[in-house]
Amino acid sequence: KAGVTQTPRYLIKTRGQQVTLSCSPISGHRSVSWYQQTPGQGLQFLFEYFSETQRNKGNFPGRFSGRQFSNSRSEMNVSTLELGDSALYLCASSFGAGGNNEQFFGPGTRLTVL
Amino acid sequence: AQKVTQAQTEISVVEKEDVTLDCVYETRDTTYYLFWYKQPPSGDLVFLIRRNSFDEQNEISGRYSWNFQKSTSSFNFTITASQVVDSAVYFCALSFSIGSSNTGKLIFGQGTTLQVKP
């Protein structure tokens, strides 16, 4: 069974631009969560989606948005990029929603904002 | 508020030594889940274990073992006879309920970098 895939793996953008990151969960998984990883703040929760509905949102500005499609694939978008948005963005999928489900992480998209 | 603390930022051991990674959590929920993940230099977060708040049994998987103690809000991870391949960043994480909903949101600790020297 293929794991969680994320595209692109690396991205370089400049301040003010916007970016869209994509995540394909493990086949059969209906829940997708996104996390931001930085050296200073560690791993921080961004969003949780289940069956195309956002269940939870982390403490990030409105420039961060996401969605989930009917095939469970998910995208997250960051508009008006800032230097501080440089990070590794990780996507995790699980079969069901909620903490009683193991979450499997993808390799991440490393975003660099210049 | 929910919080996970991994007080050990970095640990360095010599191969074959045993090492314990500490994790202390805070939550007011009665139902919660605790996790350990490994992040090797390649960057991929690898799931190691999930424990629910009602199951305090210790678990052993090969060289890995976990000790869950609700009385001290700790979920410690021990690697026996460490190997160079164990070198990685290890994260402890907590998920809990928001209102009546059990969320998959993970609160991570800051991670412990383990270096195993040959």
C-alpha cells in the first residue's frame, strides 16, 4: 500500500506570493491533517479534515487555508507569503477521525520563502 | 490547556547503552491518546506507538518499551541496547477531545534528539 504522498517536495517562493501544497492520503484513509514544522516552534497543528469537512483549525492566520476533496486528497494554501512561513509542511492521514486513529505522515513539502 | 513536555533536548549515548526518553503531558480530559514518533535524518515522521488513557499497561516491542503512568502524567520511551540506526529526533504527542468531539489534532513535544555513537 502506498504511503502518504506530498507534492511538491521542495518549493521556493518570494514574499507576497501564494502557494498551494497537495497531499494524497493512504488509500482508504478519509482523514487528513496538516502540520507546520520549524526549528523554533516545532510541530504545530494547522488543520484537520474528514470527509471534506474541516473539523479543527490551529492557531494560524487566515492566510492559511485548506480543503479536502471527495477522493480525500487535500490541499493547503498560503497566501501573501511571509519569510516566517518558511517551514516543512507535513500532511498526515488516518482511516478515521479522532485521536484513536494512528496518523501516518508524508515526507513533507519544504517551503522556502525569500 | 494541553501540553507535552520533553525536557531532554539532546541525548548522546554509545551503542549498546540503554536510553530513556522522557515525556510529560498535561490535559484535563479523561479520554486522551499518547503517541511516540521517530523522525530520522531523512525527515519522515514514523509512527511508533499509540496509547489511550485507559490502558496503563506497559508495552514492549523488540528493543523498544514504553512506560505509561497516569499518576505522574508521563509516557516514557526506553530503547534497550541502542544502535546507530536509532539516531533520530523522537517526538511525544497528545490528542484529546474538544467539546464532545475527539479530535485527531496532535500536540507535539519539542522533541528529543538522540545520537547513538558507534
